[in-house]
Amino acid sequence: MQIAEILEKTGQTETMVLREHAILTILTKLSRYESECALFEKKYGASLESFRNQIEQKMNSECFLEEDDFLDWEYADSARNWCT
């Protein structure tokens, strides 16, 4: 059975299926980024902005784990904002 036949029998169109797929994809990514941000907020007991200030104040001492977490957190926050 061809895709066109399946869509016709189910009363759907390609546009409807693509729209639903896009919505599900963005909701999945949004959930992932929200969870990631929540994990960092819990881990550091601070908001991203507060953590950014903490990192900037530690100019002379390096903590690669915190810096890596900050970059991951910043990416997740940007992606989350993009999705909404």
C-alpha cells in the first residue's frame, strides 16, 4: 500500500501529517531542554543568570566542570527559548 493510499483511507493529508510531526518534534525538544535547565538549576541552586555571575567572578580560578556545565546550560536555555 502506498503512502498516498494510507493518507486517503485515514482522511489525512501530507500537510496535516507533516504539521503534526513538526509539532511533536518541537514539543519533544522543548521538554528535553526544559528538563536539562531544571537539572542545572537544581544542581547549582541558582538561576542561569546567577550562575553566569558566579562564573564571571571566578576569573582567576578555573573549574572546567562548572564552565562546561555553564556552556551546556546556556545552550539548553537558548534552545528552549527558541522553541517557545
